[in-house]
Amino acid sequence: MCMNCMVLKGQERPSCYYPIVTSIILPKDWNGYNLNGANAGVIFIDTDYKFQILRLVNIMEKRIMGKTEHDKLDTSKKTSSNDIEVLVKECLKKIMIVRCTSSFQLLVTLHSLESTISNNPDIAVIMIDSISAFYWIDRCNGGENIGAQETNMKHIVQQLSKLVKNYNLVLFATKALNFKKTNKENESKGDNCASPSEKKVLKDNHAEFLCKSWYKFVKHRLIFHKEKSFSVYCNSLKVDIQFTINEGGICFK
């Protein structure tokens, strides 16, 4: 499954990833506490060089301390800061961070990751921030030939599709919203929204600018829109689901 997290221009994309990564790599239970983690591995491909491991550690520690204080099960064992530090270090072993500087390097990296994934069955998620990082570079290098501009991206989609299908992975990828839709597109999209809040977000949404193969590959799209509180709306569902993301994790309204 591929989920495309689209973020309005100028907003901080990695903020939405830290709680997700935390939920993936934390265990389900620990020392009698229910952490609700997936206890799985994740590969984080950082093309924008914005991922901060210290921020992830901070969110993990707050999540664990929050659970130990408010969600105690029947246990007499006390949890110390050293215990939490040991847990965090063990969980960090489940995340692999890769950085790429070009679409070609990203393509080569995806091919090389296949052996890593096949040898590590615990890996369940691939995250890319962002999938559109090299759009303008590829467009410049491709000249006026649209096919040449999209060559690397098409191969990237093919390899991602192969990995997702063969190894039953979940793919999260962020993409900035750089191009506005026409009025006609806005009207047609807005009429199909489940709520006024979704209509507003989609009306302000921008057009798809990556290759068609990427557009077809994506199964779900999350549109992140920052107002007074940080919220996100999913336009792939017919029901109204709203939630906020903060340092404590994902909170459904």
C-alpha cells in the first residue's frame, strides 16, 4: 500500500513522520505497559536532509513516559530513566536512515535495498521525505523532453511497486503541493468531499505534477493543512476522519 502525504508549501513535512515512526518501532508491550507499538522495522529515505534523530528520540521518550504515568497495568515494577533509555536505544536499531542527493541515486538505493529487506523480515515500512525533492532538477536535466524529465521517476515508481508488492510493505511518501488546480478541478473535487472542512482543504489543494505512474501507484492521499492546530484530512475515505499530531502522538477527534 502506498500513502502520499501532501503538505502545503512552506510547512514542515517531517513533523508528521516522527509520531508514525515512533508507533512503528516501539513494542506493543513493555514492562507491563501498553505502548501500542508495531515492533517493526522502517527504512527512512531522507532526500531533503531534514530528519532529526534527536527529535525522534524526544518524541519516543515522551510517548513512553506518558504511558508509564497514565496507562499502568498490574505491575509493581518501577521504571527508571535508564530503563527508558535502554528501550529507546533498542528501538532505534529498527530504523534505517538513508540519504540521497539525486533521483538516480534514489533509484540505485531502492534497488540495493531489496537484499536488505529480504534479509530483514521485520522491515514493514518504507518512508520517503520527499518523493518530489528532485522534480526541478530532473525537469532541468531533461530539457523540453517530458519523457526524459520523467525517466528516473518512472523507474523509481516501478521499483517501489515491486518492493511493496513482493515484500508486503507500506510506503509513506511526502510531496509538497506546488501547483494550483484550475477552478474546474477545484469544483469537481470539492463536490465529492465528506465535510466542509475537507472541501476547504481540497479547494486550496494543488495539482498533481509528478508522472502519471506515480499518480496511479498511490492508493491513499493525506492532505496536511496547518491552521491554529495541526490537523490532517484524508480524501480517500467517504467518512469524516480528523486527527491532530503533536509530540504526544496521533490524537483522533
